[in-house]
Amino acid sequence: MRKKNSTNLILLLCTVLITAFAFGCGHNRVFTWQGDVLTDGNASYRYLDSDREWCYRGKFKIRIGVKEGGNAIFASDETEWLIKEREDLLQDMYNNPLIRTDIILPDPNDEHNRLEVNHSILSEEAATQLRACANESNGQSLKLNKGELPTFVSVLHPEIDELAIGYEREFMLRGTTLYLGEYQGLYTGGTFDIYQEIPEDSALYREVLEAMK
């Protein structure tokens, strides 16, 4: 019985050592700054906020290395397209995400981007209708009450989940009428410049109202 217990203990220790070794080898990458690029010698990254207003809304959960003189580096997923340095415990500002330098972000108006309203992805039909809408005010505007805000639209990257940028126009619902336009103001009130009234028999109307519920 004692010999069996010793054998089991040795096997357990070997498993722990092998796991620790494998875990450690995967995290030995050291990232350093070379000008405005962070690199480990293989992959290079630039700050995401240098690409206009694209932002990443997801989490960074996979530890891939450390920054020289800094903290651990985490990736958003296995692709390692997006990375971020972990914040210190008492740090008062978040570290900005970085994106791989060989990734060229698309124009926000590119037809391959996905469009989202309140976390609901518009169908291809509705998205096409939205992109075909007027892009100038028709000269009319709505006076907004305090706290009344439009419904915003997000443009999502066609491949990278949770990578988004704000759409250039918003929706405002008055009664059963859905307007597309541009919001002018603050939370204390403002105006909504009307570009177009969305037809009630359109896929865009149905899907936006469903997303507003």
C-alpha cells in the first residue's frame, strides 16, 4: 500500500512539473517598445486608438507574455490580433488596447461591416436599407426633452468580434414614426436633425423597433 501511494505521489509531482513547465514556456515572451510599436520580435502592435474611433468592447483573458519593465500582456483571443497590458492594482487609468500592425481596419461605411442596434445585428436587407438612406438633413428637426436620447448604431468589424465604431447617424422614435438623423446636444436636451423617415413596411423599421424593446 505504501509503495502504491509513493508511486501515485511521484506521478502527481511529475504531472505538476510538466504542466508548470508548459505553462511557463508559453508565457516567456517579452514585449518591448520600438518607437511607437510594441513587439516581441515576431508580432508587432500599435495602439488601437490611433485608428480614429475604433474601440474594443470585449475582455482580454489569455496571458501571452510580459512587457519589459511592466506587467503581463493579455490577448483578447487565440488569434492575438488584439492585446493589452494588465493594469496595476492602484492604477487610476486603463491601459489602451493594441492591435497588430498588419491589420488594416476597414472604412466604417464598408458594406462588409456588420451594423448593430442595441446589441442586435441588422440583417443584410436592413443594413442595405440603412446605408441607402439620405445623408443630409431635410431641414426639419425635433426638439428633445431633458434625458431624451436617440438610439445609436454601432458598426462592427466583419471578422473581429466586439471591435466597433459608432455609426454616423442615429434613430429617434416619436410615436410610431422612426426618424434617421443626427443628434445635436447633451443629456440635458438638444435637437435631432431629421435626414429621413423610415418606412414602416421596411425591414429596417421592423428590426430597429424590435431592438428598441
